[in-house]
Amino acid sequence: MPGSGAGWQLAAMLIAAGALLPVVVLAGFAAQGSIGLWPHLLRNVLANALGQTAILLAGVGVIVAVIGTVTAWLIAGFDFPGRRILGWALALPLAVPTYIVAYAYLDILHPVGPVQSLLRDLLGYSSPREFRLPDIRSVWGCVLLLGFVLYPYVYLPVRALFATQAANLLEASRTLGAGPARVFWRVVLPLARPAIAVGMALALMEALNDIGAAEFLGVRTLTVSVYATWINRGDLPGAAQIAIVMLLIVVSLVLVERRARRGQRYAGGAHRLLPLSRTRLRGASAVFAALVCALPVLVGFAAPAAYLAHQAWRRVVHAGIPPRIWVEAGQTAALALVATLVAVGLGLVISAAPRLRPSPATRAAARISTLGYAVPGTILAIGLLPVITFADRQISGVLGWFMTNAPQLLLLGSGAALIHAYVTRFLAIGTGGIEAGMTRIPLSFDHAARSMGQSPTGVFRRIHLPLTRASMAAAGLLIFVDCVKELPATLLLRPLNVETLATHLYGEAARGTYEDGSIAALLIVVIGMLPVALLSRGIRA
Amino acid sequence: MRGKLLGWIGTALLAQSAALSAMANELNLYTTREPKLVEPLLESFRNETGIEVNTIFLKDGLPERLEQEGAASPADVLMTVDIGNLVDLVDRGLTRPVESEALTAAIPENLRDKDGNWFALSLRARALYAAEGLDLTSFEYEDLADPEWKGRVCIRSGQHPYNVALTAAYVTHHGVDATRRWLEGVKANLARKPGGGDRDVARDIMGGICDIGVANTYYVGLMRSGAGGPEQREWASAIRLILPTFENGGTQVNVSGAAVAKHAPNRAEAIRLLEFLVSDEAQKIYAEANFEYPVKPGIPVSPLVGEFGALTVDPTDLTAIARERATASKLAEEVGFDN
């Protein structure tokens, strides 16, 4: 057979190295510090921070898994009024960044906000001092809000799974006489487990690294401790130590889950995949199914989006549209687009390499490339800075041979640094999504093509590329939305005079003038909505 | 295909170097002050001098970025808030001293570095917001721990730089142990978990969650000016602002300030910007658009800020407060202030 796939292995290892470098730099920072921080942390911080982090992760995990799986099963397996619209609307909360959701709900549910004011009017109280609801600023409030915006990370892959490979097994179990409940517990859940695990891992890493919503809602997670250590005590090594410990925890959790799933393989045979035939629901059960699917859309998207639209409208009337907002929207979309193309391309190489050249190196590369998602954004950016400025100095050195006045800091000054940060951060989504697509291609296809004389690159071009087109598109859309929402790395690594919608919004939020940021917030949601809708429609169920 | 790509890269590089060599009459500003706060100042600087200002608004990590950029850094002027951040820039060797008659004449001695590394440009005070109906005319920071206020106090995170600076000031007045007891007392008085921003204190007082709270002065000016819309006027009308003092001292103030970067490629322009920022014109913008206290003696505060009464600045040396920051941050964790 021609070709050994060594090139693929090399490419995968290079990509993994690019993603690993910032983590190595962080480890270097961590090693520079003493361990003097830890007695203080152990005594005063860790018990509470670990407790809050555990509640947050467990709570968000349960909510995203339940909402994501149940709604995906209802949309894929049943027919009821509103199913088509709900099917794509269920993905919309992805377009709303967690920090915007927290801010919106703090306003909506505040004692002087619309909900409680209405309640007081109805109940006949005149002042919030006489009657008010419990504060949402708590770890439980945070769990609920994050759960309702992050569940699409589970919903999308699970629904995609039901829509394609699950159909045969589901049809079989129905034919064999299993009722809906039995089918759900005995077939649907076990089948969906890998997809649920992948989605949950993404959602939990988002929740763990969230700093915006946690700050709004007064939740003290480990991530908050990282910031306090770094910013207030100027102790970057100490902060890096905490970040590395968190990273180790995340990595071991992911490994435990993978180990537990080892040996289970779901790739179907080479026969044509059949669409799942849906059971038609009538009467009360149809209404119930519609309500179950509408609730997450309402809480995670419709209410905060409507609130933002209202705020933005008032702002436009009061002060007009900020003139530069369209430029910022353009820059946001352009940066996100470039990063998406790069991340999808690299994700494709990373997930194809272990098939074209099965080796420990290619498999390790696939795992390592996802590390960037497990580190808080600012900390990752801090780890990237030395990598990028080192490369910049080399580039200037080389250019200096050819021209006087060689440009300095070309990567940092051109936005390439930011693209690198986005790609490192969101490669996990690309790799995860495309890998899931790859596993659905039976290995026998690869073998057949190879035995017919195709090189590894030929297999990639003629088999993998066409057959993973859908999962590439899905991963790309997810990455795009995440780039549009990304704040901390953008803030630190963007060039002079470049503002994205997220940094604009942050500039307003940081000085407490949220209302001035509402137009930018709305635009983030609107720009994110389009790809999310496309993404969701793409999964035909 | 390949030739085309190379050609394209070459053009991009040429454009970039052309842009760099045309840098005369330009300067680059790294700021942690929010764009809306610096834009009016830069606008009038441009009009007066014809110098274009390229800006990047950063938050955490400004010193890290400068450090990594090293000698290649395009940064000319560094603007930030909080004395700790200014001292930090100097300690890391990221600034270069400036000798300027205009600056030393305009800024009182205690509000600039004696070596000319940093210069304060405006002041803000850590104030008390009190519910409109309360019979309260004066207040001491020490009182925040008084059990009289049990369940009635709102404040943002104890790890926020504004509160870290207040706690650090407390340490310079009373020492570490008394500060720990004070923080414990304040924590016991909290009506809700620390969090949100300073303006939430006003809103939460209006919402009946608390009776008093700690926040910066300029937010009240912003809210009362109506720039944020009518509903914020309502929040501000629910509260009264009191300038608290330390038992044997004055009101805790913090600064916003600027420095010239060590490797500034446009040093002359950078110094011109600093000098402009202490001109009467710029100091008036600080007072009237940002509702801060100008550093330059003789520039009047905004009428909205004048209503707060005379400001008696606490005499403690600002750099002494900056040195207690790490202690203050640790203390907040020790007493579990934010938990």
C-alpha cells in the first residue's frame, strides 16, 4: 500500500504542540513560585471554593444532561405541534454568553425589576421593603442559569446521534415490542451516552472557566481564586499553580469517563442509515411534549433576548446607535470566521490522523489538542503571550535580513495572536465534533480504500472529507459562535484600535454602564443566532 | 498559486512597515480605563495637538503584555486606575521617569511619584450610600462593623481592587488584627453576598435589600446626570451619599493615573499627552464628564459632586496603602468575606 501516513502523524503532533505550548508555559510560571501559597489556600479558600465548584459542576451537569437528552429524544422520536420550530430553537441559548444571561436575569428578577414589580402590584404591596423574592445571587441561581444556557452542548450531539445511527437500533427495539419508556431507558440512554459525555464535558468546562456570571452572582469558584491570587496579590506563579491543579482535575475526570466507556463501540455497519420514523403524539401528551421543549428555549434564550432587545431599543431612543458598533460587529465576525476556518481545518487533521496512522502519538495528539478548553481564558492568554512574542522576535529577526525597519510584533499586532488563542481554546470543539463524525464512518471503508491502492491522503480526501462534511459544518458553527462570545483572551491579545462586540460590552460593564452596552450585547446574540439556527437545521431529524 | 500568496504576504508586510514608519505624530495608549472615559479626553487632545492616539483597552494582564512585548512594545502611555497598579508598573520596571515642569506644577506632591514614574490625574473617594430615609449625616469606616447594621450592608466582592484598597487603607490605620476583626464584623452585617458592581449597591438599597452600602463617588454623579436613562435617576434618588472618614483620618481616596512606558517609541508625544491631561481643559473633563475629583488645585468639581460636601482626603501615603494590598486580599479570604 502506498504511503505510511507519517506526514499525518507529524502534522497532528505539530498541532498538539501548538496547543500544549501555552500550558507548558503556565507550568513554567507555576514552577517559578514557591508553594507558600498553599497553606493559606488550604486553610481559608479551598474548602469553600471546592465545595462551590462541586455544586456548580454537579448541578450544571445534571441540568444539561437531563434537558439536552430529553429534548433531543422528544424532537427526534416524536411528532407534536411546534416540533419543527422547537427543534432548531432549542439550540438558540448557545448564542447568549453566560455573562449576558446573568446580567439580564439579575435585572429581570431584581426587586425593582419587572417581574417583582408586577408581583407586588398584583399582591397589593407598595414597596420592595414589604415583599420580595429570594435573591438569585447564589450558587443555586448560577447553577440554574448556566444549566439553561449550556444544555445545547448536549442537545445538539445527542439529537444528531438519534437522527443518524440510532435509527436502526430504535426501530429494531420498537419492532421487538418495547414501549417508549423501556426504549428510552434500555436503548436510547446507553446509545446516547458517548454523545452526552462529550456535550457534558464541553458544558462543564464552560461552567468551570466562567468568570463573568460567577462574578455577577457572587459565586466563589476556584477560577475566582485564580484571579484573586493573580490580580490582587500579583502572584502569577501562584495563580498558575491553581490553574494547573484545576487542569489536572479536569483531565482526570475526562480520562475516567473515557475509561468507563472503553470497549463500547457504536459505529454501525456499512448499510444505508435510515431516518427515524417519529411517533405522533396527540392531546395532552402532545401539549406536554411541546411545553417541555419550549421551557428551555424560553428561559435560556427568549426571555434574556427579549429583555436585551427592549434595553437596546430604549438605548437607541435615548442616545442613538454608537457609530462604531458596525465596525466592531464586522471585526468580531471577521476574527471569528478566520479562527473557525483554521480550527476546523486543524480539527480535521487531528481527528483523521489516528485513523490514517494508528499510533500512540496520533492518539495522544488528539487528546492534547483539547487541553486549551480546560483552562480559563485569561490564564490561557497569559500562557500564550510568551509563545507569541517569542515567535514574533524570530520573525522580526528573519525579516531584518531583508529589510531595514523590519516590523516588530507582527503576530500580536496583526491579530494572528488572537486567532491562535481562539484556535487553541476552541480546538476541543472542532476535534470533538469531527471525531464523533469520524467514528460513524465504518473502519471497513478505510480498509477497502487502502487495499484498492489509495494512500492515506487519498482515503482522507475521498472518504473522510466527504463523509464528515456535516460534522465539520456543525463544529465550525459552534466554534464561530464561541469566538463571537469570547472575551478574556480577546481583551488581552487584540491589536491596537481593534474592538470586538464583547470587549465593547465589557468596557461598559466594567464602569457599571450596562445599559450603554445593551446594543453590543444584542448584536452578539443576533450574530450568534444565525449560525446556531443553521446548525440546528442542518441536523435533519 | 504559491507565487500569488507570496506576493500577497509581501504586500501586507510592506504596508505594515509603511504604517510603522509613518508613526510620527501618533502615539499608542494602553489603558485599563474604559474607552468611554478616555475618549472625550483624547478627542480634545487630538484637536489641540493634531496627534493621533491609537488605543487598546486592557484590563487584567496589562503589565504581563508589556513585559512580554519588551523592547518591541509600541506602548507610549500607560493609563490605569488604583495606586497599586501604578506602583506595580514601576516595580516591574515598565516605566521611564519623566521630568516635566508642567506636571510637577499641576499635581500636588503626594499624588505623583517622587522619581517621576507615575502621575495621578484624578481622584475618587470610597463613599457610603445610605437609604434616603435614614437619619445619618456622618459615618466612619469603622462603623461598618457595628452590629447596629446587622443584615443591612451591601458591598461588592472583597477581592475587587476598590475594596482591596479600602481594606489596605484600614490596615495602615489599625494594623492587621484589627482589620481582620473589622472585616469579620462587616461580613456579619452583610444583607447579601458580596458581588455585582458599585451601582448595584444603589439599586439594592432602592430594592429594599439593604440600607447602607460602600461604593465610589462618581457612580452617583453618573446616575444623577441621567446619562444612563431615567430609571437610574430613580436609583440615585433612593440614596444619599456620605463621605465617610477613618476615626482619626479622612476619606479614603484612590487615583487614576498615567505613566510613560519604558520603551515608548514616541516619548515626546507621550509626555505631551500627560501634560495635556493636567491642563485646565482636561481636568474639567475629568470633573464634569467623569464626575471625578480633579488633581489640579483650583479646578472646580461638578455641581453634582459638590453636593456631597467637602472632601477631606485621608493623609495616609498612597504608596503605603499599595504595599498592604496583598495582605488585604489575603485577609478577605481568611475571613471568607465573599463566601
